Amino acid sequence: MLELLFFLPVAGALLLLLLPEKAARGGAFAVAVVTLVVSLLLIPSAFAHSGAYGTVSSVTWVPAWGVHWALGLDGLSLVLSILTALVSAVAIAWTPARQRTYYVLFLLLEAFSLGTFLAADLFMFYVFWEAMIIPAYLLIAGYGGARRARAALKFLIYSLAPSLLMLVAVVTLGYEAFLQFGSWNFSLPVLRHLVLPTSVQMWLFAAFAVAFLVKIPAFPFHSWMPEAYAESPAPVTAMLSAVLSKTALYGFLRIALPLMPVAAHRFAPVLGVLALVSILYGALVALTQRDGKLVIGYSSLSHLGLVLLGIAALSYTGLEGAVLQMVNHGIYAAALFLLFGVVEERLGTRDLQAMGGLEARGPILAGLFLIAVLTALGLPGLQGFAGEITVLTGVYLVQPVWAWIAVIAVILAAAYFIRLFQKVVHGTPPAGSEGGGRPEISGVQIALVAPLILLMFVLGLYPNPVPRAVSHPLRSVTQSVRVAATSAPTAMSEVAGK
């Protein structure tokens, strides 16, 4: 069934080429829903080996190089696969009357994202990592705004350049396996048994980290983000922020930390500083934006910086909070981008100075937008709070100063999200602005966003399912860094296992 989770969107994309143009949206949505159902049915499989990461399917692909088509599942890959399937299903059906090619590309983007989370072979991870770029680039370039060509090209360049460093690192790890085990091997469980000198770990970690930091994005590797987010259609922006950014954070947890634990300790302060700068920079820029979509975009930069900070803490609580916030951010960021896309479509503008009065003309849309905003700013009882408080607790155990600095951004988040909500919902639109009609959300879109809104309450009141699912994988990672701490102590090593 694990292979089915990946091949369903691929087969669906091929099937759409045979369907009439008018049936493309319904066909793509049906495939996405079935994919979501399959991801949910895999929940028992993730715990079949007491939660351990194991290869469920493996077929030799390139024997001479030891490359295998290998898919694996554990709690970490499971929760992110379910997130991908859910956001994809909602985003695919969100905008009607798209060309068939649009839905084909969207299903391929979903498939390659799932492949990245499921790959049990490092070379296959790299293949899926690169493959994601193609449909994302074409979706931005083909269906974006007036400056879509420039935005897509910038996204492509920023995505491809650091991936070359990753390829060199991937091949190096395969060669190290050849030297130590007698044959090329890229299996992630096997590579965890490599004994790498600190100098080799350092440059390997740096190569992976640059590629991951660009895709998150994190400061100062974020400059592709404003144009790509602004010019992409709302569903594509939702996928970029809610799903593709998580592939990079997942890469830190699946590859960089367990395979290069000594280097992880050495680089942890650097990652922590970059995370703090991302948190504060994103919050401050969001506070000054007039473009409502970029307010949400820079808020994502800040919130994903908080996830990176949890990873940089190298504590179990920090990693647990990071994964919980990855899931939470994926849900509320997708909802925010999609709902604001409706606002933009109805009012004909993203300029906050030209908005207002949504509460009277679209009360249901305003209500849904309010729930998403309150979730994103971390209101207790909604899912954003649980992730933030867990990350901050994990960071405080290691670096109290980092935690206090990060709290500043939490306060700023309330400021820029309340400003966004007030500009969009309250007041009266300026004279001569568009949007004099009734910009209410459609019944179909209400039904699509309802699962995201429901999860904001469910995971806010009872977030325990996510930490339970990822408990074993994260304990395995913290065990790796704890052992590394004994051979390469740092200022953080004393609490790495807390």
C-alpha cells in the first residue's frame, strides 16, 4: 500500500491526460481524496515495528551504484505524508476552471513531495527533491501573476544551485559506504552506521544545510520567497509554504542530524542564530507590508524560523515541538493563503489600504479568516499555541536567551496578524476601490477548508497524536546526537537528550 500512496497521484496525472478538459478538476480532486484515504490507512503500518523506521519496499534500481527504489515509513514520514495529502486535496479543488495541465502538474507536485517524505534511499530522496522543482516551477510560470516568469526563474535558480552541493554530498556518503562496507549503498538505515571523521561530517552537513535552508526558506537564503509567494496562485503558494518547506525541515531530521551528529553539534549555534534572525526579520517585515499576501508570507518565514530553532536546540522537547509546529503551520498557513486568495479574488486587490468592510459583505469568509488568524498568532486552545510553547520550552532547556528572543516574535505576530485582520475585515473600503459587491466565499470552498479549520481546534485542544506518532523517530535522532556529544562536547551537549 505504501507504493500506492506514491503512484496514485502519478497515475492520476496520466489519467487526466485522457479525460475531457471539463472533467480535469473533478478527476484530480478524486485522486487526491483517494490518496488522502490511503495515507490514513497507513497509520497502523507506521507502528508495525514499534514505530521504528523500516523499509517497506525495496527494488534494485542501479545495481552498480547500490541505488534502490526504496520506500519506508515511520511516524515522522507518516504525519508529513498525511499533511501533504490533505493540503493537496484542498488546494487542487480550491480554484475552478483551471486548464487540465494545471491539475496534472499539481498531482505530480503532490507525488514528488510524498516521495521525498517516504524515500528510504538517500539517492531516491535526492531524485524526488529535484523532481519537486519541475512542477512547482511550471505552476508558478504558467499560472502566476504578471511577474510570474521572473518569480519562477528566481525560484528555479535558488532551488537548483544548492542542490548541486547536495548531490556531491549524497555521492560522497555512497562512496564512504563503499570504503567501509565494500559496496556502494545509499540506504538511510545503513548510512546511519557510517563512521565519518569530523572534518568530513562538517562539510557534508554544510552542503545539506544550505540546500535545506534555501527551501525552508530561512534568512539570508529567502530572497526567492517574496516574488514566488506573491506571483503564485493561492493554491500553489499554499503548497510552497505548507508542504515544500517541510521537506527541507524533514531533511534536517531524517538526514543531517542522524547521519552527521558531530557536525550537528558544531553547527547548532549557527543554525540557532539564523533561526532567530529569520524569526525576528520575518516578523518585522510582516509588520510593515501593505501586500496582505506578503504579510502571510513573511509570517511563514518567521514561524518556520521557530521550527528551525527547535531543531537547532538538539533537545528531544525542541525536536518534538518542531515537528508539531511543522504540522500546525502546514494547516493554518494553507488556510490563510487560500482564504486570502478568495479575498483578493473578490476585492480585486492585495493592498491592505484598499480593503475593508469584509465583515458586512462576506461574514462567513470573515469568520473563517478570523479562526485562521487566531490560530497563526498562537491563541491558546488553537493548534498554533501548542507547537509554539513546546518549541520554546525545548529551546529554553538548552539556551534560555534564545527562547526569550524568540518570544519577541510571538508578540509581534499578534501585532501584524491583528493589523491584517483589521485592514481586511473592519472599516470601510476607500472611495473608488473595487469590491462593492458581496465577496462571500462559495459553498464548495467552505466545505474544502472545513477540515483545516476543524483540525485547528482538534490539534489545539488535543495535540498529543502528533508527538505520539513521532516519538520513536525523534528519540532515535536525539540518541544519535547524545552519543556524538560525548565525543564532541559543546556548550549544548549537557542537555541534548532532555
